[in-house]
Amino acid sequence: MITESKQAKRLNSLGINIKTFFYDNGKKKQRNTDNSLNQDIKQGIIIEKDYYKHGDLLRKEKSFDSRISYTYEFSGEDKYTCKNCGMEGEVKDFTDGCPYCHTNYNIDYDNKELSNKKYYDLIIKDKSYIIKTFILDIVFSLLLVGIYIYNTSRTFYTFDIIKIIVIGFFISLVLFFIFYYLDALIILPWLRKKKEKSNQKQVEFWNRMQKYFISKTKFYNNLNYELRNLFYSDKYKDVVDYDILDYNSLKEKEEDDKLFVTINIDIRIIRLVNNKIESKIETKEFLLKRVESKLELTKKVNFIPCPNCGASIDATTEVCEYCGTPHNYLQEWYLQEL
């Protein structure tokens, strides 16, 4: 598929296979980057990703945003006729070009949504404060009880140490519930209000985009297509995967009758370093410029003629292989990293 070709090329060269598990309409489904199993996804959320190198499991990721849905549907058995030589076959037979005359065909899904934020809710992702509070409670309680028993006991034996641990742990539980309750009263409402404002701004952004006739699905698909071109380029040679965890903000501006959108996202970038999978969540900003594309990637089969010589273009390359003419801007949006 056009959408996955650059990542697939990198993963194949490194011997990496990614098994992605989705929850889709009440069923657990799976898609593998080595094409050993690729089930259709209608409106799925990712629940797990497993990273393998030459068959050995290196890492599991289970933290994903349930607001972001994915769709991958492909009917490869449909019939298609080559525009150049007239050969007839199923769509899946043309994924590497026409088998007879080698005319380039660019195959994509019948229906795809690559990380579309479907709705807004009040998920608070960072709950590490709960763990930090509990650890702090335990340390504080053990210290407090230990100082008290040490100063009030005539002797200090093993039994006293056991008393410190038992009493300290009990007190830490009491303090934890007190601090947790205070979190609910003081900290969480502030986080909730902050998230509500962020969500409302994004709703207002998409309301404003209606006057530009911008499709939300197409926008997110274009963004992901551009991100894949970026992260699987020579600039990021060790990147094997990424996942958008949240869209923090979207802001538009117009200059010289051109529309620009600055997007701030939380993104988990997966790298292969010294044969180990490393995962890091980063906050990044990108500038998206709306362009008037002469070429458009549509669903399923794309026959794209070169604007210069008319030969069939391979969308995964940057220039026409026959005349060398560049063919940028296959999508509606062009991405620049800030």
C-alpha cells in the first residue's frame, strides 16, 4: 500500500515485524507489518503493539488513546484492467505494478482513516502522580514510625523493625487515601478544566474549517502520510514506528490566500538502537501548508501520469523514473517540522 510502503521497506531491511492488535466492533483483530495477517478494520482502536526482530519479541506497548480510531479496509479481489496493455486481473495482482507490462499502479485502501480523532472526552493521560504520591507516603510513614519507635523503645530489636514496617505501611495507606482525596478535590478539577478548554478549542477549529471545505478524515490521513515520509526518511534512520497519542492543539492562519495550520501533538517514537527497541514520548509541532495538488491519491487503484511525459508514476518515489521530473504534493497538505 502507498500508505505503508516506506515503513515496510525500512522494517524489512531491519528484520522487524510489528503485530498491532485492535478492538473493533466488539472483536479483537490483528494486523502484521510482514503481511502474515492483515484483517480489515472498520472503526478500531489500538490496544497493543508487539515488536519482533527476526522472530524474537523485543517490546510490547499497551498505552494508546481510545479516542483515536483507525480504519483499514481493502477488497483486493475486485477486478481491474491495465490501462496500458489491457491485462485483466484482481486489484491485489497490481500491487507491484502490472504483471505483464510493468506499468506503475499505486494501490491504497478502499477505506482508510489513519489516526482520526473521532471524539473528545476528559481522559487524563498522566496518572504518574498517583504512584509518586504512594511512594512518598510509604517513605514518609516509615521514617515517621521509625523515629518514634527508636526514640521511645528501651531496646531496638528485629521485632521493632517489623513493627515499623507494619505500622508504617498501615499509616501510608491512610495518608494515601487522604492525599488521593485531596488530589480529586484540588488537582483533578484543574486538569479537567484545562482539558475541557483544549477540547473546546479543537471543536471550534473544525467548525471554522467547514468554510474551507476541509475533510477531517482527509486532513488526518494527509498528516499521517506526511509524518511517515518524514520519520522513514534519512533524517530519522533509526525510527521503526510512531504513534500519535494525542492532538494537543490546532491553529490556523491565512497568508497570501494560503492556509496554514500549526499542529501540536504528543507522539511516541519507536527506535531500534543496538538491536533494542527504545520508546520515547515527545511533544512536537508541525506546520501544515495547504497546497493545490496536481496529483491526488484516491482509494484503491491509482494510475498517476507524469505531468511532464505522461508515464505512470510510482508515488513512493520522488521523481518520475522515465524523465526525472519531480512529483511532490500528492496530498492536499505539505508538512514542515518546527
